[in-house]
Amino acid sequence: MKDFKNYSDEQPEKKPESNSAGAYNNTVELAKVLTKAMNGKSETQILHTILTEAERGKREGTLTNADLDNFYNALSPLLDGMKKRKLREVIMRLKNI
């Protein structure tokens, strides 16, 4: 068995991107940006950052409704009922941009 460092240094074999893989990659990139932006911030600041980044992405055409659905589906299992409803409201608002 390899140690973690050697395993993480290996480059995975590149596969052609399908539409769902492209949507997944966009969602992962959005999550990376948001995670970096959230470090040490309050819930209000985090929500503002999510909205700002998502609105920018929607206006530039780099964030699709499918990306928003993927983002919701990835985060919602981690949230309680009230926060899940709030996230759903935010996603619906962003889809209308």
C-alpha cells in the first residue's frame, strides 16, 4: 500500500469531459472559491459571498441552473431544516437571474 503523499502526487488519467462531468467541475470550482472566501467569516458574510459570486457567475454565463442544483444537492445534506430552506430560497432567487 502506498502512503498518502505518494498517492496524492499521482496524476489521474484524463478522461474526456461529458456534460455532467463539466457541470460537476464547475460546481467543484465554485465550492473551492466559496470555501476559500468563507474561512473565518460569519454566516451573514458567507451568505453575501455566495450570492455575490453566484450572481457574477450567472451574469457572465459561467454558472448554470444545473450548477446551482448540484451545489444545493452537495450542501443540503450538511444543513439543518432552517438553513436548508434558506439555501433553497437563495438557489431559487439565483435561478431567476
